[in-house]
Amino acid sequence: MYRVALLLPVLLLLQLPSSVAPALAVHELSFLVLSQPARFNAARAQQLKRSIAEQIRELDQEIAPTRPDSVFLTHELFPEQEGAWAITPILGHIRTAILKSTHRTARWLIVCEEQSHVNVSLLAHHLANEDYREKLFLGYPLYDREATIIHHFAFFKNPSSFLYPYLRAGIALTAPLVDHLVQLLADGAARPALSDFFIDAAHEFALAVWQHGQGLPLQPRRYFCAKALPTCAIHPGSVARVEKDEQLSCTDNPTDVDQIMFAVKTCGKYHKDRVPALKNTWTKYVQHLRYFSDVDDPSIPTVATSVPNYSAGHCAKTLEILQLIGDEIRYNGSLQAIRWVMLVDDDTILSSSSLARFLSCYDPSRDLYLGERYGYHLMGPAGGGYNYVTGGGGIVLSVAILDALQQTCECPSASSPDDMILAACLQRLGIRPIHSSLFHQARPSDYAPELLDRQDTVSFHKHWQIDPQQVYNRWFRQQDERYSQLQARSTYSYPTVAPNEDICKHSNSVHKSVESEPNLCRHKDHHLDPYLRPTRPNASVRNENNSVREQRIGPTTTNEDENKRSPQQSNHNDRHQHPERVLRFGTKATNRNVPPMDTHNPTSGGGPAVDSTGQPPPPPPPTQQHIPRKHLCESNELQSNGNGLLLRRQNLQESTNIIKHTDL
């Protein structure tokens, strides 16, 4: 009888339904959702916020209708804080905005991501068994299988000894712990000492709480889960997969692989090992591909740039690549269907079909900048620092962004870090990176298995101590082959629906678009490296594509122009072909009415292109001459490849919109 009495609470807990009345008042919980202002991401976060708020009101009928919600989105609550996603830089703001000013009765702060699924009833029930008066840090534990660069090789002697939380499974912090951390930050003690860079917010926050062994470790709890189970209070949201014969993308206006231009940065010393690995893996399944190198190699073939290879950084090379791609898309009529450019390294391993599925969640007519986000100097005074998309996992830019970027960006030096300078230039234009955990700067072994999506991962980076062919076969080959076969058979079509009813089916089934509002930031941080400091966005910069930029979504919304480029049929035989480069005189502002060069007409010679009626098109304006490469054979400014590619970089008149060295 005594044993039965001891087992009774356990049996009751196992039979606990998900709708059990919580012992902890739900108004004592405050939720912070790590969100982003991009339309798709904001809509997904709003759906989670509504779900949590509705559960709270159902559980507590006594809550006054006028009582504000206890669910907050970081992109709304902290629109001026570049480090909101990293948690540690905004702890003081969290304490002021959430736990003290708005909800004085809050005992717990729950932090999760926009993809999380939250059962408020179960969460309140389990947290009622915890002592909210103590400093508690609860969550689902992750650990490193080996010392990894993304965690600055911390705990390299025993990497599995340190636990950090899975943010998508949620973390719970007591109010006394938040107060304690805020005080440590004020004293300068809780700032991560390993680097000025933020890479993995969960790991770096756990380090701040741990305090070199003087603080608190993460305490694992089973009700924070990596997979959906009936007993889970928070777990990653389910990903609705499409069936075999259904559409492969997540919107009603999907992106196809042949709408993406892939630009590979390489150099002569890697032509014999890295490039063959590319040709044997993902490049077999893409239609538009360019290899940009410091040397001419017709066997690949490469597009030779004027910039030598530097080990420190590739800023000048990257900007030249983007200009070459922009010119080619602009003047090659067969490329008018291109909507996206992906800039990758020669040791990037990716899935083109997963990338196309991911990009289908976003509008290419907007100025968009996507990939894996890192942060630089986010703990600086006055919220200094900025975020950037790290280059190894791939940088994705909408074609709409290229013109403004070409007109306003310069490198402090040719060897400056290209991904960071690119971000600084885009921030000047009011464009912030859109983060996705599907892109990876490192190898699969550098991440906890729970963090890797087996079906939707877009990229990995580095060939060090791995076989890139095996990595590709394990993670990407099957879906790329399937996508290629479906494209070849053309067995699927896309239904037409109202333009305001989108958003990705593989996310959380959000169906309404969210309007956005410009809300730009400026940093003042005299400690920030002057070569990496972004400047205030220049409102006078005109977007030549008339595209709508993805701005921050504030408490209010505004109507946005939805102008789009009219797509043309893409030439599927374009793969690896390089039309002639052209020389442009005068300003960088381009003339959209200039007809494309007919680079595929063997009878055209060096004369003007001829349209379908047999009549030559009108000549371009005198301020925008386009001269084929054959007139510039004497020039040795740039190396050219076997197809005779050449572009002379012109000296531009100084413009107030160009970012100078002192501005960065």
C-alpha cells in the first residue's frame, strides 16, 4: 500500500492531458519570440504570438480584455537593436520592457523562436514545480561532439562537457536570474570574452550565464523537446512536407532553380581539387553557373577577374563579380528570368532544390539579402555593431538589389572581408540580412544533430577532414535528383490564387501577408573598427528596379509598392556560357531601355544586334555606350577567358552615395 501511494503521483503525471489546469497562473509567464521583420518571418511569428495569446485567455478567463498580451516579438519590441537575436546584448532592455514595466507579476521569461510550438498549459503545469525564487536556467540540452570553429573551439579538451540550449525548443529563465545577468552586464562581467563576433546565440548566452564556472549551468528539463511529443511543453514546429506528386515549393509563386544565378569564387590553386568536387556534386543540377577566378582556365571555364587572390579577404573580387553578373543579366536577353544571385565559395556544398524551395517564401522584386547571420561587436556601447550574412554558407541577393549596391559600395581595401563590407554597404541602404538556419558556415559535424534539418538544409561549408562527395550524397543528392527529374518531366503545375494569400506551406501555414514599415537604425560606437562600421542609410539612394525593400515591421504598417520585373522565358542551355562583357562610360546609373546584346547569333559579328523583325534596334544614348570586347583587344587591364570576356572598370565620378573608407 505504501508503494502504491508513492507511485500514484507518477502515474497521474503520465496520464496528464495537454489541457490540464495549470498550477501556475499563466499571467506569471512572459514570452519573448526571437523574430525577424521580413514579411514571411514576421507573419510566422505573428501566428505563434496569436496562438500563445489565445491559449492564455482560454486558461485564464479572469484576464481583463484590456490587459496587454504577455507575448512579445523582438522585431517589434526592439526594432533598433541589431543584437536582439543574440539575447545577451538586450538583457537589460528585456528586463525593462517585459518583466518590470509591462508585467510586474512576471515570474518566468520564456524565450523561443518563431518556428517553435508552445503548449501554455503544459508549460505552466511543469514550471509550477520549479522554484521561481531561485536563479534557474532551463531548457533542452545540446552539446558539441567535437571542438568546433562556430563556438571558437571552446572546451576543446572536453567539448561535450558544456551544455547549451536548443532555442527552438525554448528556454525558461526566472526573474531573479534575469536581474542577476543584467547586473553582471552592467558591471561588464557577463560579456562573452572569446570574440567580438556572435555566431550561435544559444551557446554564447549559455557562456554568459555560466560565467567561466562561477555562474549557472543549463539545467535540462524533459518538457523542452527536440521533437514533438504529447508531454512536450515547447518543441520545434512541425514542417509540413509535400507529397510525392505535389508542388515542391512553399508559395503560389515558387522559385525555380533556373531563376537563380550561382557565382562561385575560386582561385588558381584550387582549380584541380575543389572545382572537380563541385562539378561532381551540386553544379550538375543548376542551369546558370559562373566560376570567377584570378586566372583564366578554359577547361572549367573561368571568368577571370582583375583582382588577385588574397588570403585575408575578397572584397574587391566580390564587388567585381556582382558587377559582372549584374551587367550580364541586364544585357543578356536569355537571362531576364533570373531573380536571385547566390554567391558561394569553391568549398561550399549545397542543394539547389532546397535553395529554390527556401527562396519561394520570399518576393524577389524586393531588395533582399539572405543566408546565415553572424553579428559583429553587438555588445558595443549604444547597441553598436551590425549583422552580416557569412559568405561560406552562401550569400543570396535578389537581382533587384544589384543596381543600388553597385552604385554605393566600395572596399576599404581589396583584401577586406567581403561578407562584412557587403553587409555594411547594404545597411547603408537600409537593408538588413534575413537569417535562415538552413545555411551553414561550417561542416555537418560542427553542429549538434538536433540543429540540422534532414530535408530542407541548403548548404554546408569547408572540405576540411571530410569528403565533399559523401556529404553531398548524404544530405542533398536525393532531393536534387528528384527535383531535376520532375523539372524534366514537367509533371507539376502551380495554382493561381489571390496575391495577398501566400506564405510558405513548409512553415506554419501562414496565409496572410504582413505589411512592413521602414525603421532604420544608426549606430554610434567609437570602439568599432572604423573599416567595419556601417553608416546611416542614405535616403537619397534610388532603387533602379523600383523594387520594394524588406524593411522593419513596426507597430504600424504602411502600404507597399509591389512593382515587379516582368519575367521572360529563361534559356535552359545557358549553363556555363559567358556572353561578352561590355564597357560602360559615364555614370553607373543604367538605362533599362537598352536592348540586350545578341550573344548567341553567329552571324552578328561585331555589328549591332538585330531584332526578330530583321531591323536593327535604335542606338543607345550617347552617354551610355556599349562597346563589344573585340574593340578592346589591346587592353591588358583584365585577363580574359577562352570566350574572350573582358570588362574595363571605369573611373566613376565621386558621389555622395558612395561609401568611403572612412564611413566603414
